[in-house]
Amino acid sequence: MSGRLYVIGTGPGNPRQTTPEALAAVADAHEFYGYGPYLDRLTLRSDQIRQASDNREELDRAKVALQRAAAGINVCVVSGGDPGVFAMAAAVCEAIDHGPAEWRTVDLIVVPGITAMLAVAARIGAPLGHDFCAISLSDNLKPWPLIESRLRAVAEAGFVIALYNPISKARPWQLGKAFEIVRDILPTDTPVIFGRAAGRPDERITVARLGDAEASQADMATCVIIGSAETRMIAREGRPDLVYTPRFIKEEAK
Amino acid sequence: MSGRLYVIGTGPGNPRQTTPEALAAVADAHEFYGYGPYLDRLTLRSDQIRQASDNREELDRAKVALQRAAAGINVCVVSGGDPGVFAMAAAVCEAIDHGPAEWRTVDLIVVPGITAMLAVAARIGAPLGHDFCAISLSDNLKPWPLIESRLRAVAEAGFVIALYNPISKARPWQLGKAFEIVRDILPTDTPVIFGRAAGRPDERITVARLGDAEASQADMATCVIIGSAETRMIAREGRPDLVYTPRFIKEEAK
């Protein structure tokens, strides 16, 4: 009989943003697979086994987890944020889709979590208060021209844009290019939010005008939110500025 | 001295998906403002005051909450799901933006939650595993032609589409029209997920082919997720089908 395969999201890293459902999954599992810094967020018992692997080995990790669950072990695959947003749930489904028939019999339980854009948005106001999209800027996973055409399409259509995986050592120029593309479409003073490590002790949330936004303001732990033409800033004396996107668009706005 | 104004999300309704951070906010507040069914999810003490109002009175509710917080009371504004996604955080920011100066001094704390599309996605696999967007179908808040043009833009650009507020008594035809629009762009067998009340006792998650999808499969408690051309289904004997969107797009795919 197969074990359970949990695929959980810890949230962005603040333990108070991890759900009881995710903690219950952790308590029920015996082997844990994930990127080391995400596994570090869990408090495991001495009978629980931790198998950290590199961030770029998602499909291999998914296969090992499925093998172990098919062998009868309760297994937990750990993502930061939400496991369904540019994370392990899709990798596990891909492995099932192309794997042996017995992997389809595994009891797969995906446990949602707070994804980075929601945590960042909460810290600054309500930039995702109107229609929005999430794009991974990693061109390891799709061709760069497709990313460019998607950025143009959603900026022109008035979506707020959350950028995941904005920059890394191996992908240093993509975010700057993304800013160039949307600068041709959106007003210069459109707010751009750099939300780093939201809710964690090393949190840093900054806002720039699109005209001044620089890729160097982001790192691997940053989720970047580019406003729409409707997105507004509220200056507050003695408190951080707020950024929000109104719920309403009037008939004449487009 | 002003009180704190919490704007929290309970998650979609399963208590195990409410974060400790949201519960701590509830414990610290004395007055609660929100749509009745969302307030019903909270367990309040006898010294805590509950002020339910209609779902359509978001801006008025935000103003009252700000008045009370400015008067020194710790107030909690309650959304279902995440407060930043088509919910109260934007209404509160709108009220601050256009309200008296003293509202800008209120200690505003937005607490993120699991938004419906994440909970629905988790129950079916990983449909949001690649680039995706969230659109509110409510044309109370924006002109219908703008919604149509946005649907076309994102379907053509290859985004998975999560539809919030898909249908109501006052808006009976919009979801059917949305299906018509994307049918002209996406393959007939694109998976469409109707995710009703994810994680609650009355949950109902169904999948249709886009060619067969009907608006009558949704109600007010449903989040509809329309796949992209890349989104796949996995048939599983004795278990529900999975739906996922692969993380990769090969060079030749577009």
C-alpha cells in the first residue's frame, strides 16, 4: 500500500504565516525532500529524515519522493511560499505524468501556502487589489522572447505584474530588460515594489518609480511587483508609504 | 493615540488554512467588520464586538473601521481568502487615500491569507504551475469591454486564468461570455476547473473541457481556473484526475 505524498508550502518564511494544515502534514510525514533553506524552516523529530537537494533539481527530487511514497513511506516535499506557484507541485505532477503507473496510485495531498506576492503586497498596502498576473522571469524554463511578449501583453492590458525569480547569478540581465519593456508602455511614475524576504527578520520592502527602478534593487529572495497605470501611492507622515491598486476602473479609463 | 487597524484574510474557510498571524490579529482586536459569512469563521470573546455588513458595502465598511481605529480602538477588518486579492485591503487604502489626514496615522497591518485560486489549485494538482493571472469578472467594478480585452490578451499570451467573482444573481451572463471569448483562442480540450468552497465541508471541485464548460457549473462561491494550451490532465484509476501546467515551455512551443 502506498504512503501519502504531501507537497506543502511553508509560506514566505515567517513561522506565523505557516498554516496548521502544513504543520499537520509535517507531523504525519517521515521523510522530507526540498531545498535546504526551506527544510530549515521545519522543526523535525529525531525519527524524521531530512533530504536536502539543490534548488535546480526539482524533477529529480519529485521522482525520489514518489518512489519513496509508492514504497509505503509518508513523504513530505517542501516548497517555500505556495507549492503550486512556480514550485514543487507542478514538478511532482510532471513526474507522475511521465512516470510508472504505480505513481498514479500514490495519495497526493497538496497543501497551499502564502505565496510571496501576497506577503509582499500585504506589507505595502494592496497593490494586487485589481487584476494581476504572476510571471516567472526564469528563462531556464521558457524562451526569453516568450517572456518579453507576455510582459508586453499584460502591461498593455492593464494588469499589475508580480515577477518571481527576478534575478540570479546565472540570470543577471533579465530583470533590467523587463523594466525596459514595460517602461515603453506604462507611466514613468508607476510604482515598482521590491519585496525582499517579506515577514522574515531580514525583510526589506522598497518602492521605486518605474523610471528609476534598477535591477540591482532585487536579489534571489525578492518578489518584484510592477503596478499598472491605476496603481497609486499614499504618502504618510511618520509611516511607510502605501501602494494600492483601486478596485474600480471607470468607463472612460480605457 | 490611534488604534491598530488589522485587515486580515481567513483563507477560503477551512480553519486549518487560517494562519497563526491572522489568529493573533483577531486576539488583539476589539471590533470586527466584515461580510457576515466571513465573520462567522471567527471565534470571538464576549468582549469583542461583531459588525456584519453586506458584501457590496466595502468602502463604507472601510471608512467606519478607519474612524474607529483613529479613535483609539483596535479594529479588525475581515476578508475571506487573502485581503489583498479583490478584497478589503484595497478598499481600506482607497478610504485612506481620499479620507481625512488623521486616517494616514492609523497603524495599518495587512495580514495575508490563502486566496481561493491557491486552495483550488492545491485540490486538483498544480494548474498554476506556470505563468498565470487573476481577473475579477465583476463588471460592477470595471467596464465589461475592458474585461473582454483582458481575457483575450492573457489567453493569447498563454497565461492560465483564474476568475474571481465569476457569477451572481446580478451578473448571470458574464462567465458564459468569458468562456465564449477564450474558446476562440484556446484548444477545445483545455481543462477548466470549477473550484467551489475549496477545503470546506461543502467543497466541490470539478473539471470540464473548455468546449463543454458551462457557466451553470459555477456559483458565487466558485473560483474558475481556465488552463492554457500547455495545461494537462492526468487520469488516475481510483483517484480524481490531476490537472497541472508544466513548468517548462520548449523553444518551439510558441
